[in-house]
Amino acid sequence: MNSTPLTSLSPGESGIVNTIDNSSPIKTRLRDIGFTNGATVRCEFASPFGDPIAYKIKNTTVALRKTDASDISVIKKTRRLIPWD
């Protein structure tokens, strides 16, 4: 499984939080608002200039600057297509 930065999620895509960079100045705050290992996060939308980006985690929508979101690594969830008969 490949980890990618949270910023690599496009609107509508989801991922599972893998790690938070220990050197992040707001790592404690990120954990407090729900960015913990194994938590599912979904990219909701980005502002017109791409910064900040809104993410939904644990029924809360949080806007993060790209610099802060890039400190979080996620494993992208893949969508399974179910063939219809």
C-alpha cells in the first residue's frame, strides 16, 4: 500500500490516515480534530485557488492549508465498480 500526501486527494476521493509528520507544528491539533491513524478522510472541495482544502473526517468538515495537509499521509481508497447484469 502506497502512502500519499492528503493533498493528493481530489474532491470526492477518500483515504485512510496513515501517519502525521512528527515535525508538523500542528500535529497535536490535527490529532485532536480526528486525524488519527486508521481514520477515514474525504476531500470535500477546494477553494477557487486551491488553498485551503476542505476535508470531512468523523462527521466534521475541516479546512486545512496545503502546507498543513501535506504533513498527513493517507492510503487512497479505491472505488470498486460492481458490474450490473
